[in-house]
Amino acid sequence: MEVGFLGLGIMGKAMATNLLRHGFKVTVWNRTLSKCEELVQHGASIGETPATVVKKCKYTIAMLSDPSAALSVVLDKDGVLDHINGKGYIDMSTVDADTSSKISEAIKAKGGYFLEAPVSGSKKPAEDGQLVILAAGDKALYDEALPAFDILGKKSFFLGDVGNGAKMKLVVNMIMGSMMNAFSEGLTLAERSGLDPATLLDVLDLGAISNGMFKLKGPTMLQNSYSPAFPLKHQQKDMRLALALGDENAVSMPIAAAANEAFKKARSMGLGDLDFSAVHETYKAPDRSS
Ligand SMILES: NC(=O)C1=CN([C@@H]2O[C@H](COP(=O)(O)OP(=O)(O)OC[C@H]3O[C@@H](n4cnc5c(N)ncnc54)[C@H](OP(=O)(O)O)[C@@H]3O)[C@@H](O)[C@H]2O)C=CC1
Ligand SMILES: O=CCCC(=O)O
């Protein structure tokens, strides 16, 4: 089965590599074309533009940074729309429901089929085929893509109409971003009040709020090490989009709003390309400690 793959960042590279490892023929495209070379070594072909990838493949997957990138790859010159008639397009990027609906409408108007399928899980689950896939849109395309989803993920959900996958993903990441801030505050409070934060990690891990994120990120945060698995700028984008979803639905979200402010502050400190756990640094910044 020949599938297309657009966007070879942290996630896209791992996901496309996984498909190749499991026998899929994959044609890749990335805005910075040089990033395709590593995939070629794993057996991928390169498409010169999103349009040429779509033309060649029965369906094409995208994993792009944000709403503006997701829209641009579809709507701009040499974009997905040029050859989408009769083909499938699966956007796995984290975007808002409005963006996803715009893409869906544009694709359907040209005779194509659309599925949104954002994922829960980061770099390592992407490498290990352990993502959780949150799909919505064209059910026939979902069924067709299941063999690929079974390689990329440990569980796929079909959530109905376009927008539901995007919303589910934003709710999950809003909770995650808020938790990361509470965790960072706690680590800082432990240290400043004379406790050993490494012991705090052990205590947390044995109690009711033990979770994979604290376990994975805690030790590296204590070493001030923030090699990016999930870039902080993307987490802040997700908080922003989740807060907009809260606005639309008149849901008061004071905790998420405070977490968003901390991620914005981290971006202003130049930490946007580091892992989202680098928000920890904002809790050590002088204006919070004075
Ligand atoms: N990292 C993670 O843990 C997870 C991320 N996600 C979501 O997945 C998506 C990708 O994340 P990730 O791989 O980490 O991000 P990266 O920043 O590593 O990669 C972003 C990708 O988008 C491309 N891109 C950015 N702007 C444009 C544009 N204007 N036109 C075309 N291509 C563009 C980049 O191309 P180029 O190489 O040229 O810059 C790159 O391929 C995001 O929506 C993120 O929120 C979801 C789950 C987990
Ligand atoms: O969107 C990124 C999610 C990262 C994760 O689920 O660990």
C-alpha cells in the first residue's frame, strides 16, 4: 500500500519511519526538503510538493506544526487540493475544530475524503507505535487507514463528525499542560522549602497521583534538561486553542489560563523550542521568587 506523508518533524519522522519498517511504501514531503533524506535511507520516496505526493498515493497523512501550517499545505500553490479528487487526506496535526472543518470542506469540495486524526502520545510512543489515535470524519477512510493506525498506535478511537477528534485532543493537552505547571510549582516548592525534590518524585510515584508524565519528565526536569520530545511552543499553541474552545462554550478555565500564561512566559524567555517541561524554568525566574 502506497501512502503519502507530509511533515517530518519530531512526530512525522518517527511515524513515517514506523510505516516503512512495517512494509508500507511511503512517499514523503517536508517543507525543508533535506529532512526527507533520512527517510529515503529507510526506503521512502520523495515527492517534490504536497500535490505530487497526493497524486501518487491512495491516501496521504499530514503531521504539521499548527493551524497555519495545516491550512497552507492544503490550500497553497502545489498543495494537497490540486490532486485530491478521489483520494483520502488524513490530518494528524493538533489543530482546532474550525481549522479542521475548513480543511475538510475544501477537500470535499474537490471530490476528496477527509479524516482528522490527532494523537495522544509523544516522540517515544510515536517511535514505538504506541500512540492513541483520535479520529473523526470520513468513516470509510478511517476503515481504510486502520492497518496504518494499527502500526502507529496502540488504540484508535472513531469519534464521529469532523471536529470531535480535534476537540478531544485539545481537552487532553489542556489537562496535561495544567498538570505540568502544578508539577513544576511543586518541584520548586519542595526545593525552596528545603526538601529533596528527588524524594518528592518517589513519594508522588507511590501515591494516587502517580502518572507516566511525572515519572518520565521529573528526573530530567531536576537536571534542567529539556531536550524536546514535545516542543513547548506547540503545548502553548494547544493551551491557546483549548482556551478558545472554552470561550466558545462559556467554560471558565482559570487553571488552564494560568498555565497558558506560564507557557507564554517560557516562550518569551526563549524556551519555545525546548521540551514543554521547560516551563519549570519560569517557576525559578526571579520575578516569581521575590
Ligand atoms: N511532539 C509531540 O510530542 C507531539 C506533537 N503533536 C502535534 O503534532 C504536530 C507536529 O509536532 P512535532 O512533530 O512535534 O513538531 P515539529 O516542530 O518537530 O515539526 C513540525 C513540522 O511542521 C512543518 N511545518 C511547520 N510550518 C510549516 C508550514 N508553514 N508549511 C509546511 N510545513 C510546515 C515542519 O517543517 P520544517 O521541517 O520545514 O520546519 C515540520 O515538518 C503538532 O501539531 C503537535 O502539536 C501531537 C502529539 C505529540
Ligand atoms: O501533543 C502532545 C502530547 C504529548 C503526550 O501525549 O505526551
